[in-house]
Amino acid sequence: MNENMIVPLPGGVTGLLGGLVDGDGYLAHVHPGLALDKYPLSWDVTGVTKGLSERVQRPAIDQAVRLSQAPPPGLDYAALYKRWEKTVGANGFTGTTAGPLTLHLARASALENAGICLHRVYGFTYLPGTGLKGLARAFAETVWLDEQSDKLKAWRDIEAVFGWAPGSNKGKPYLPDGADDYHKDKTASAGGVVFHDAWPEAWPKLVTDILNSHHPKYYSEGQPPGDWEDPVPVYFLSVEPGTKFRFAVAGRRGDTAPELVTLARQWLVGGLTQLGAGAKTASGYGDFTVDDPKVEPVKSAKRPSFTVALELVTPAFLAGAKQQFEDCDLRPSTLRGQLRWWWRTMHAGFVTVEQLKAMEAAVWGDTKTGGAVRVTVRHDGPVSPQEYDRKSLITMNRLPPTPDRKTSQGLIYHSYGMDDGGKPRRFFLLPGTKWAATVAARGPLAALLLDQARHALGLLCRYGGVGAKARKGFGSFADQPGFDTIALKAAAATFRNKVFEALKSPPPSGKFNPRDAQSPALEQLLTAPDMPSGGANPWLALDQLAASAQDFAKRYKHQVPKKALGLPRRVGAPTSGQFRPGPHVKDRHASPALYHFARAVDGSLVARAVAFPAAELPNFADSAKLLSELLDHLRADLPPRFQQHVAGKGAPAATRGVAGPPRPTGPALAPNQRVKAKIVEDPRGKGRAFAEVQGLVGNILSVPAGRTLTADEEVDLVINSVNVVAKQIAFRWPA
């Protein structure tokens, strides 16, 4: 905690808080809501006002997270929940968060977008009945109503469930003929169904969540959406996927028709599973799974969707706010952000920056308009993060040594920052990890919007990746079937005409204008032929690709023009040449070259390299020249490297994960398995908690406060993740 930060309250009050602060500077035994609303350390006594997100918002949120990890002392939540459940009755159902959940971000608070709905008395997250009623009504009016043959009768049912008031039907384009618009002289009527608050079945833990705006000046100032801006992190609170909530609806009176309660239940389930609850639903937040035999699912042709399988071909450095084991996963906001970036490449240069921004708002939303495309992600199999230990990976995969001391190991060269000693190691997911991603669209152009998202996904899975170091070949997804560049460009042209017609603006000319292409444009993409590796070991393939890229950079030793490969880039003295980046570039510009790996039919890996010439590195012509040289170099240099180290030198060819020693003997180990493990010393001598089972040594997550562990002590633990081939394991303390 920052010692200069204090609670902005009178001294007499802050003096009373002193006894509530623990040894680490965090509040203890305080309601999480009070910590956010009344006691945030949000005033700097030195008068410094810079970096408020990191210095104020993040610590306040972390404090609330810390306080939410267990019920307050003396609270028996299980008994409290049983009493509540008895009160609302048995006519309920359970919904499980399939993605993160956040709500009430914009409520009145001492901090901006740092709120969440917490019970005023007990401090746990819940979903208010008022919001659930609104969600159910939104589903009934915009999805369910469209599928009914007798729309007037269906509308009467909606009014019977939710009630009406003067002006409540004003401005609703789907209001059926014959329905009353309820002018101001009409009386109001309460709905016949009560929507109860939804409580969590067990105490829910909050987590620190994050969203990054990678182009803040594009959205706020109209600058081009280039790859030179520093991401602006926004921290907020959310509830983890897998949290169970209990929902309940009931008739307001004893004579309420049972079919109305059934309809209300159906609409609420539809809203939870198709629209999402709470905030940031377009980014996949608030997605629920509900297994309710009493409810028939309702789909609308006006809200089309598609679901695709996503499978990692190369390891991915995925992370959230903590960048630790717990948040190493594919977040729906991450996938949506990548789709948005690749979608932009389809249109850059065919429209001006102002027109591109207007189109983007119509599809993906902005601060004034909600996005018309929603992305949700669900696991399709186990997700087991691994700690990134580059030295072990180099040894286990028998990666070829470097020719001299001045040459970095390829894997180290392209994974810089993931394991550098001074920072905590990052975690990664193994190749073969799978998700099911669902993309849905709404509005009059829903079918076109969905088609745009599908093409953007095709580009991502062909050339891009997810997570840190994605431009270096990490985080590559398997190709999507049916990818067609010609069809993609035709669909993009059709969409531009349709969306400008909907915006009531003159349509674009249809011609590509290089002066308008001030951000990566698909029309200017430089490509190289696919380069088969002949092997299936992703670590070896990544290593050799990086070694080849490093060799090319050495051609420009001491020459500053190689900064066109991205900034920052150190050029050792004595330097020669000139490099003056464009007006928007200061000290950062992401690499304009992108590396990707695909999987061939026989399981071997295929390298791809593409590049977007950058008009500000330092100009389009010089950037295109250097990038063309890079692609020519890779085309000539990389295949022989693959052939030498994969086929000629006996290097391993693991189809997934890491090649290494034989599996340990003993019962099979799997995530979530309870085991008897032996406490061992921290291999790095940092005093962390480690344990060993079947010869595998790993750290222990979430050791209870005050629990002392001694070497050789046997304890019951739960396996959090395991990769026996790589000899990697992590444990967690049993709940």
C-alpha cells in the first residue's frame, strides 16, 4: 500500500480506523462495501495526482477483494442462505456463471467504475431483483415476442407479468397493433410476478479484473488506431466463473395464474443465458448456464449466433489483472478485442478514420452506444496453467544451442519479459487447450454483423494470436475451416455500403485510398508462403523462428533503420543511419511483423509470417522495404533450419506440451484430485510454500493465514494443475 495515501475523512475519524488496519496496510474486519464507499485510500498527502488508476483505483479494489475472501467473523453464511431460501420459496433454479460477472459499476461511489452490487448488511455480491426483472423483460420484448404468432396476446402476457405505467410503452418499435401506449392519464398497474434477489449458494469471492483500451486517443480524440499507443488499464471488481446463484420468481398474489410464473421463469432463463446479466455483457460478462427442465429455450432469428471451437496450436501467455495462475485463461474480452482489431484491418483505407470510428461504434459499440456483437467463451476441456521456466523448457526440449555468446536463445529472444528474474514468472496454457466461443448479433443488420465477426475470427486464427507475445507466434489458434480472402473482401465491401445506408451517410467510394490507411490495413498486408516445420514440437518451432528473426536483425547491427521492426528497440553504438518515426509515435510501436503457427493434417506445425507496413515506422515506403526483406529472409532461412533441427538432429517432436523425461510412476494425477503430498523447501530459496508428490514438485496456492508448514510434513492438498510430461504441478489448499 502507498504510505502517502490516506482516507479523505476528518482526522478524528481516520484515527479510529487505525485499529482496523493490518500489518500490510489493508483494512481488516471491515465490510467490503464500506472499504469501497467510505474508506478508500484515495487522497495523496503529497498532492500528486498522476497515475490515479494504479495508485488509487487498484489498491482500493484489491482491498475489497482481500476483504471478500471469507465471510466476516461471526457470520454463518450457510445458515443465512438456508433462511433466505426458505423465505423466497422452492420455486427457484440455479444458474452458474459461465464467464465473469460484474454489475453496478457506475453506481455512486468514491471511485469511478469501481463499484459492484454488495449486500448492504453482509457484504456479499448478489443480483438485485429489480435488475433481473429488467433483464427478463428485455428478453421477453426483444426475443420471445418476435417468435409468437399472436403478438397482441403475447404482449398482454408481458404486461400481466411486469405491469405498466403511464408512458411505459412509449418509443417501443415492436409494440404490436392494438396494444395500449398508456398515455399520462392512464392508471398504473403492478405486475403479477415477483422477481426475488438472486443470492450466491456459497460465499462469493471477488477478483480484481481489468480491461485495457489499446487506442484511447482513437476513441477520445479521433487519432488513427495505430499500434503505437500505451494501453490504459481500467480496474474493476468481478465474480469468478463457476459461481452458483439461486434465482426465484413467484406470483404476487395467491390467484396469480401459474402460466404467468412459468413465462417469467422462461424469460429470466433466456435473459441469463442469451443476453447476460449485469454490466459489460457485450464482452461476455454475465453469461450464465442454467439447467432447468421447466424451461424450453427460446431462440430468435433476429438474434443470430454461431459457435466455433478454438484450440491452441502454440502455448499462450494469457492473463488478467493479477497475471498469475488464477487468471491465466482466455477471457471473452480478450477475444472480442482481437476480433475488433482484425475487423478494423478489413476496412482501413476504404474509409476515413472518422468513418471507420462510426462504423466501429455501430458494430462493437463505444462509450455512448452498446455493442451489437456479443462474444462469450466457455471451456471445452481442462485448462491447466503452467509456470513459464524458460531454462527448463530449453533443457527438456533439447533446443539447439546458440552459435556464440552474443546470440540469444531463440525462445528467450521472443519471450522476453515472461521469465526475467526481476518480475514474477508468467503462466501459460499448453497447446491443445480448447474453448467454445459463441458470437451473437442483434439489430437490423444482425446477419451482416455476424458475418463480419466470422471473417474477423478467420483472420485471427490464420495470422494472429492471443495473449502476450502473440505477434511472436505464441497463442496461435488452429485455422477456421472455409477461410476465403476473396469472400472476406467482398463481404467487407457489402457491409460498408449497408452500414452507411443505415447511418444515413453517403456510401464510401469503394476504392482503397492509401492516405486513409493510417492503421494496419488488410489491403496492404505482406505475406510469405507457408513454411512447414516437419515437426510437432511447438517449443522447437518457436525457438527456430525466433532464431531466424534474430539473424535478420543482426544484418542491421548498429543501424537505427531496424527500428522499423518495432519500438522500443536498442541499437548499440556506434550507430549509423537515420530513423525519424511519424508524429504519433513517441517511444512505443508494436512490431508490424506477425508470426503464427498452424497445424498440418499430419500434426506437424506450419509457420506463417505476415507484415503490415507501418506509415509511421518511419514512413510506408521504408517500412514496406524492410518488412519485405524480413519475409524474404524467413522464406529462405527458416525451412533449412526446420529441416536441420527437426529431421536431421534427432530433436524431439512432441505433439503437445513439452517433450521431457518419462512419466512418473504411481496413480495417474489430474487437476482437482485430492492427494497426500510432502512439504519441501522452496527450490529457489524464497520461502514460498512447495510440496512434492510422485517426484513432482510445485507451489501451493492459497495457504490459510497463520498455517505453518514444515519440511517433510505430509498434508492433504488438491492438484490445481499438472503436466507430468513437463514435470510441472501446482497445488491448492482444500476448501
